[in-house]
Amino acid sequence: MKNANLLDQFFLVDPKVVDGLISASELKKKDVVLEIGAGRGVLTKIIAAKAGKVIAVEIDKKFRKDLAGLGSSVRIIFADALSVLKNKEKYN
């Protein structure tokens, strides 16, 4: 993991860690996943290939270009995750 800046951001950069997380999650196409802190979208893209829908929350708008074009099953929300969690959507 790398520390990015003032927001205390840490990014997964080790493919083995990413693979381990995805494998342990046992995602299915019916799953709706809430990802808090999408960053550059490395994990988001992999989750989207396994789950039915991904709602990815990122507070840092500098990642807008990185997160664009991840597909129709991915919804990106640029906001503080706490404000999104107040929404009563259901996640698996």
C-alpha cells in the first residue's frame, strides 16, 4: 500500500493482495457491492467483473478520469462516504 496525501489515502498495489480479497469475498452476479474509497479503480474494476453492481464512493475528485468508463454496472459517487451511508440502499 502507498500513502497518497492529506486524506490519509492508501492504495492497493500488490496484485496478490487484490486477488486474495476478491477470492475471499466470494462475489456473485446478484451481489451489490459498496466500495468506500475507490481511488484509481483498480479494485473497482475487478469487483465489477464479478458482482452485479458496484457503488463506488470516492471523496477525492482528482480520480474522476481514473474512474470514468468502468462500465454500466459501476456507479461512482464523489462524496464523503458517511453521507452516502445515510442513504438506505441495500448492499450485500
